[in-house]
Amino acid sequence: MAASAKLPQPPQSHNSLKPRHGVVTLCGYGIHVRVDRGHLLVDDGIGADRRQCRLPRVGHELKRLVVIGADGMISLAALRWQIKTLRL
């Protein structure tokens, strides 16, 4: 039997933190929204099931950031990043 050229890959999750239709929804515990070197870093999830995304200031396609949770942190720099980049 010959070896296959490609391994089957699981389909891309609908739970991605990449903007879908301009919206990113964060949910879970320990949500973090912060800025690092001009990029917006967001992460969320429950326990070991965490998601993380790094959005550049230009070309991020983000229009809305929805946060559903009772625990976490949003830095003042992240608020300033969103106000500057999400302004129409």
C-alpha cells in the first residue's frame, strides 16, 4: 500500500477568534484583551480549552468586539486601540 501524500485535516472550527462578518465574540472565564507592540491580543475560553488571536492595527476586518463573561481583563490601551481603529 502506498503512503498518502496528505494527511486528512479536520475542518476549520466555527469557534475561531478571527473576525467573521467583522465580529469577534469572546466568552468564558479569564478573558484578556490587551495590546502588544501595536497588535490587539484577545483570548478567552474555559479551562484548558482556550482560544487566542492577534489582530494587527491595519487590515484586521474587526468592526465589533462582543464580550460575554463575568471574569477577565481589558486594558486601557486596548480600549484606546479599539476607539482609534474602529472609528468610521
